[in-house]
Amino acid sequence: MLRMHLGRDLVALGFLLVLGVFVIAISFYAAATDVATAVGPVTTLVGTLIGTVFGAQIGSQGKAEAQASADANAKRAQEAALLVDPAQAGPLLELWDGGAGQAMSGGTQP
């Protein structure tokens, strides 16, 4: 929630900065092309920074969801492994990880 407030504040600050530069540019320049030339770089910078903040925020949210899903799947796999009879676990481990199960059951790994 704090990130959303940061994003909202950044958008408001960017809007005020662009508005301020626009007002100053109008007071110094009479031609519209001169005003656009003065305001253009500022809008580009503000847009880039805001896009970066929100892009990073969305990316980290997606990563957190993916990690939570992977953790839940790992927990389910561990719970399922506890239900397997240890004497019958060797072939299952071989099937599961391509031979590393032999090392766990006392055999030699190919």
C-alpha cells in the first residue's frame, strides 16, 4: 500500500513540475514552438521516472506471486513425499529427479 502512495505522490509531483515549467516557459517565450521545446524534455523525464517506478512495482508484485506459488507447490510436494513408504521411495525418486534418488537411497549415481 505504501508503494501506491509513493506512486500517487510521484505522479502529483511530476504534474506540478511540468505545470511549473510550462508556466515559466509561457512567461519567457512567445512562440508555441519555443514553449514546447522547453517543456518537452521535462515531460520526457517525468514520464520516464513514473513509468520506471510503476514498472518496477508491477514486476516485483508478479515476482512475489510467482514465489508464493512455488513455495506452495514445494510444500505440497513435501507433504506428498511424507506419505510414501520409505522402502518404495527409490523408484519414485529416480523417476522424479533422473537418478539423484539412487544417491539418497544408498545406491551409486550413474
